[in-house]
Amino acid sequence: MSIKVSDHVLQRLRDWEVEHVFAYPGDGINGLLAAWERAGDKPRFVQARHEEMAALEAVGYAKFSGKVGVCAATSGPGAIHLLNGLYDAKLDHVPVVALVGQTNRSAMGGSYQQEVDLMALYKDVASDFCETVTVPEQLPNVLDRAMRTAMARRSVTAVIIPADVQELDYSPPEHAFKMVPSSLGMPQYAPVPGDADLARAAEVLNSGDKVAILIGQGARGARQEVMAVAERLGAGVAKALLGKDALDDDLPYVTGSIGLLGTRPSYEMMMDCDTLLVIGSSFPYTQFLPEFGQARAVQIDIDPHMVGLRYPFEVNLVGDAQQTLERLLPLLKNGGRDKRWRKKIEKDTARWWDVMERRAAVGADPVNPEHVVHALDALLPEDVLLAADSGSAANWYARHLRLRGAMRGSLSGTLATMGPGVPYLIGAKFAYGDRPAIALVGDGAMQMNGMAELITVAKYWREWEDPRLIVAVLNNQDLNQVTWEMRAMTGAPQFLPSQSIPDIPYADFARLIGLHGIRIEKPDEVQGAWETALAADKPCVLDFVTDPAVPPIPPHASLDQIEAAAASVLKGDSDRAAVIRQGFKAKVQEFLPGRRHRDDRPGPEDA
């Protein structure tokens, strides 16, 4: 019995063990939708509220599961809507395959309704592989290459299928001229550097007295090896934000995040080191790395196209992080270094956490956002899935949450797009329905698309073994990150027509659609709200009314940034009194003597 092209597409996805496709319907994929019905909804069609959200859900699924994320949309308008989420995947090196409809072949080139030149449109975002299927015999090769390329390149690929092609009877490629057969499967492989390159890298690392390590998401599978190298070299370890969950934050030598959203001990370690080892990261901000000529440097990355960037590395090792470090470790010398370097890193890190606790305790009007996130730290479930949205929420995620063990966390690292927090977790919950999930989002991102995707949560949450999905909204009625960037980078005061946004009752909206919702307007309500949400039997929205004047400017702000922020106040910033008050209170915490942490972690006096 003959099957249609659309039936074969879904069958091939099942053969690739694809379990979910995040999508939104449209007539450009009507053939696929009919095939889904015939296939008993396998793989599962997960209906987002918008194609961009479908793409971001596929990204979240891929980031948290390590599998390929698949999304689907109709022709012109749907295909265009997918782009932002697909670029998020491309820039963060996440494997995602997009299935996109197109107008009938007979109408192509005729300026037909919803016709867009999709090959041109997707040329950049799916630059590793993008193909239009015009005859059935192109399948399964095109779909197999899309899947395999996405995995191999950790990138975005796209398969465009015109609507009439979806309805054709499927016929496989024949054993004939100009036919391209195909086969399933992606073999496991782990490239490693040559012995000579490893020896050169060991010579550089062994020569250093003050070694700093920077890890990214590429080091996630090498936790034990990174720890062993850090111990062998007496090094501290800083983390790019995409690698925040790659190593435990409660290790005394882990200095935390680096960069604009980073920590002071990470910054000082980089400014003072004489040797740098970068593992699985393409962290872009050179100004947060050692001065050129100050440090000898080695990079390890699995992608040969990404080595040699960001810093003048002396040795570039192309290989899998775990297996490369396994081969490098026996070549590294143990001992002979000044132990004061490592002791200083540990002391600085302990003091940093003390400062963060103090900053979280600073009073604000009405609630300090740092208190909101710091209070969550001690309550984090051991298997939690965390997503932070772009904006000031990412600052508090980076600085106040100590990820450890099986905890997982992510955000939009390179594109830094607004709005991925909620869809990321939806995708993650379809990968791990038995784990709790928490999103930290700003009110701007919540209004942009988070509220609509709560409807998606309401549609599916009963299917998850663990129903907990918590959306914490930092509601300050301000597009806060941009406001502070204007102050710190250009000296411009807050521009209210651009930055002020409405106060929406997010918790009320959650309750309206059958979820749990709590509005928090007092500091003493914060911990109880977290505890209630974590004990709830359904998803929950926590509407934290926070103070927009609490500064997310990095603790290692440059003199230029400080002068610019001061200039914005002098120019008549609409919130200048609060900005001065909160900025002073936050900064002074760095100069107070240390004290014991509430959770009994060692304070600086114990270091």
C-alpha cells in the first residue's frame, strides 16, 4: 500500500527516535498535519502559541536533553516567525532541525500568496544544510542529512517541503543514475588532539604559577576531568554563562560567572593570572580576559572553526573536552607552584558569596530582586531545570544561584534574545517531565511572549510526572537591563516612553487559566512564596514586585561606566534619587567585614 511523502517524513523522524516536534499549524503543512493524524500523533505534535516559541521550545528541548530539537511551521509567515528561535540555536551551537512548508511548486516564482524565497531566507541561519524537496526520491536523503548535520555541526538545518509535494505518493530512490540513497544513524565519535599538540599544551600549562581556567558548555561532559586539572595546576575555574551548570558552584575554587554578568573573583583571577586554559567556550568579551601578553594560553574546543578566537592562544587543541583532558592530565606537573595563588582565589570567592548575601539583604522599594533570587538558592531542588531570561534577571541568575550536582541551567547566551525563559522550560519538560523547572524572567519578556506560553503550559502540564513549572516574574515596570545599559554605557538618563511598561497582574492571569499564582509585594513574603510554589501540585507564577533602582552593573564596573551612570543622574534621570540610594547601599556591601553565611558555608574569616 502506497504512502504519501508526508507519511514518510513522520516515519523517518520516528526512525531517528524523534519523540516531539514543536510546531504551529498552517496550510503550508496541511499534508504533514493529515499525516500526523494518520500516525496517531507520533512523533508528538506540541502546539506552541507562536512559531517563534515553537523554535525556542525546540532549542530548550535540545539544550537540556542533548538530543536534536525539531520544529515545524507553515510557509511564508510561519517560516519567518521561526527565525529568531533558530538563530538562538545557531549562535549557541544547539542542534535543531526546522521542517518548513512552501507554496505549491506550480505557484513558486509567481508572487503567490504567502510565497517567500525560503532558500534565500534560510541561507544564513541554516547555512550548514538547507534543501527544498521537489520530488519524493529526494527523501529520505534530505531528511537524514538534515538530522545528521545538525548533530555533527551542533547547528540549525532546514528541510523545505512544498505543500503539493507533501501529498505525492512516496517512492524511494532507485538503484540508478542521479539517485541518492541514504541510511539512518549518527555514529558516536570523539576527536582528540595529536600527541605533539598535547605536549606543547602541557609545556605551557606547566610553566605557569598563576593558572586560571575558563570553561563553557563544551566542558559539561568533563566535570571530573576539569576538577582534576584544576587540582593538578592549583587553578581557579571561572565559567561562561552557558557553562554555568558544567561545574559545581560550591567548590571553593570555582569563581562563578565571567563577563558583564560575572563575579568579582572571576574578574580579578583573569586580571592577575599568568596562564590561561579555556575549555569548551567561545566567550566573546576579550576585555574580561588577561591583558594581551600577560598570560600564556591554551584552548580546547571540539570545533576547529572556533579555536584561536577571542585571545592570542599559544596552543589550540581540537578535540572532545573529556577525552582531551584525560590525555593531557598525565603530562601535567603536580606541585612546585606557589600555593598562595589558589588560597587567594578561594578567599576571594568566599568573600564574594558573603557580599552577595549582604546585597540580597539590602532593603529596597518594595522588594530587592537580588533577595528574590538569593532566597531561591538554598531551596533549589537537586534535579532542578533552570532557565533565565535575557535582561536583569540573567544578572541575578549568574551571581546568586549556586548550581551543583544534577542541576541544569541555561539561557540565550549569544543572541541574548528576550523571551526564551518560558519556552525553554516547556521544551525541557517534554524531555524531563519528572523534574521540577524554574524560569526567572523579567516583566518585559513576560509581556512579550511569556504570558501567551503560559497557555501552552496550561494545555500540557497534566501530562508531566512532576507538574512543577515555576515562572518567577521580576515585575519592576521597567525594561531594566536596557535602562541600566543606557546609564552605564552612554550616560543617558532613563527614557520613560521607551522603558516604562504596564504593571500586569501576572498571578491573576495564571489563576485565570487554571494555574497557581501568587503576588509578592513585601520582602518577608519572598521565601514563603518560593516554598509554596515548590510544594504546589500544578505550575505556578510568582509575581515579585521588585525595585528597578537596584543596579545590575557589574561589581568590577570600569571608571568610564561609573562616570557614565553618574552623568545620567546629573542629567535628570527620572529615578535618580532611588538610583543613588540603591547604588550606594549595594556597593558598600563590598567593603564591610565578612560574616558567617546563613547556610553555614564558610565565610571569609574561615578562608
